[in-house]
Amino acid sequence: MARAPRAPWKRANPRKRAGKASKHLTPAQKSAAKTRARRAGRRYPNLVDNMRMAAKKTTKAKSSKAKSSKSKSAKTRKRKSAKRGVKKTARKRGISAKEKDPRGGLTAAGRKAFARKQGAHLKPGVTKPESEMTPQEMRRKGSWAVRFYGRAKLPPLVDARGKPTRHALSAHAWGEPVPKTVAAARRIAAKGERLLARYHRAKAKP
């Protein structure tokens, strides 16, 4: 027949047996132990009340630790999924990492690769000040700005980690500040419309 468990006040302190120092209750735990004792009709809290309060502290600590690890794993999953998304996009377009400029746009090797694969004759973005642009450069930059940042629904400008996406980084290749908000992207589109208007005025002159 199994023996009934001994009462806690008849057992040795497990922390002392393990050679560890005893832990004291916090003021909040002491107050909670006193409340528990009053509800049970006792004037002062006993060992069981104190043990219950100490156990609650351990449970809360474990719960918060579990929540923290869950949130960390969720963030890790988001980062991995964002990386996978970038890799898939690059594969679809047939662009290798060497052909992409990390600051935005394509490298010279990337433009050559496009010419080989698709027959496209891509040129570097126009980064000159507006006062120094030729009408053709105004047309090119204006067309790019409206096409990229003037569309009704913009692609994401930042990823899950808050870093600019390749779509946003293309602004750097054209000498514009990298937009992280829709308002910033729309400002680039408005500048593009002004450049196109200037180009059409210059073209209309005899």
C-alpha cells in the first residue's frame, strides 16, 4: 500500500538539501499570502500559503519565458519567409545575386545579362540634377518614376524586418532617396510627372 505524502512542514527544505540559498517572497507575494490566510479564517499566513505564492512566481516566469520564445520563433519564421520571397523573385526574373546592385537596380553585368537573355538594352538610371538633364533624360527618368511609384497599388516598400525592398531600392539607382512610405514614393512619382511635362514642352518647341 502506497504511503501518504508527508506534510510540507515535516519535510526538509529541498533548497537546503541541494546546497542552495533560500529565496524570500517579494512584498507583493507576502501581501497575497496574507489575503489567502484571511480568506481561510487564519490570522497569519502559514507555510502552505507561502509555498503557493512562491509556486505562482515560478509559473509566471515559465509562462513569460514560453511567450518570449514563441515570439522569437515567429520573428525567425518571418525573416526566413522574406528571404525566400526575395530569392524566388530573383529566380523568376533570371537575375543572379552578382547582377544586382545591393544599393538598388542592376550592375553593369546585370544589364549585359538582360541584353543576352532578352535582347533588352537597359541603361543606367539618370542621376543628374534636373537642371543638367537633356530632354531625353527627362523622359527616361520621368517615365521610370511614374511607372514605379505612380501606380494605383504600390508593391511593399519595406520587408518584415523594416528594410527597403528591391522595389524601393531602385530609387537609389536613379539618384532619388529610397522611399519607405507611400507618401515618399508618391513624391518621386510627382517629380516624374513634372519631368515628363518639361520633356513634352521642350519637344513642342520649334
